[in-house]
Amino acid sequence: MTAELLAQSFASTRGVLANVTPDQLGGGPTPCASWSTKELVDHIVNGTTFFATIAETGTPPAADGYPAFTPEGVVDAFDAGSARAVRAFAADGAMERIMHPPFGDIPGSVFVNIAAGDAFTHGWDLAKATGQPTDLDPEVAAQLLEFAQAFLSDALRGPEGQAPFGPKQEAPPGATAADTLAAFMGRRA
């Protein structure tokens, strides 16, 4: 997979983010039980810088390496970070280069899929938390599910706050592709 999947994941999440009202940024609950909507939005926006920096330099940004943004500027900050991340992953050699996120050394061709899955799934979380439709881009969801099924082992699953992913959930009958992905990632659709 390529930086194009990342761009599509960001585009899907941007659509959700752009429809969040100011009062929803105040901190309501999300499918990520330990995060409020404010914390989830912070993670989504800061994630773009995290992914971009690792794709550019090989390592995560310093704690003070994330841009400040206001609730009114959240979409602009997301746009700037996501464009930077897509450019970084699309650069010559990025997919072959070994990157060093906190969870281990991996090639860019794997890390770009992790970035896309994170962005897309948290877009689903935000849609669910703010009462928006969760039927996000079905083609992107299907590609990410295929990657996640090959990548996500049971060793990475456990209770929230103790493991990167929750236990796999069963998607309800007739679930959309995005709902099916979210269930696989441990969310209750």
C-alpha cells in the first residue's frame, strides 16, 4: 500500500472532524473509554505530526514538537499535519526506509498502513462520539481491515489502557465496512 491510502484515510477523518461542533469539543465520551472528545481530537490532530515526523526523520517528535491549535483552528491544524504526513510518506525511499516509532523498528511500507488505520479508526470513533454517520469510506475500510487482520495479533489486544487494541468485537449483522473495521479494532459498533 502507499501514501494514497493514508491520504484517503485522512480525507475521511477530515470530513468527520469538520462536522464537529464547538460544544462537542468540550469533552464528551467516546468509544475510547479513557478519552474524551477533546482528547480524541487532540490525538487525531497531533497524530498527523507524529506520523509526519517519523516518516521524515525516522523518530517521533519531541514532546514540544506538536503545533498548538485552538478549537476554531482544529481543521486547519489537521489539514497542515495530514498534508505534511502524506508528503513525507510519498517521498522517494520512504516506504523502504526503516522507521522507529515507540513500538519497534518497521519499514515505512508497514508504518504508513498503521498511520492510515489509526487516522481512519479514530475518525470512526469521533463520528460515533458526535452522532455522525459511521459509514465512512467503504473501500478504505476494506483495505485497512485486510491489513489489520494480517498485522493485529491477539498479543496486542487487552483491556483499554493496558494494550494498544481492545478485544475483537463481532460486527452486527449488516454492519458497514467501517463498522466492521471498528469492531475488529475492538470497538463496539
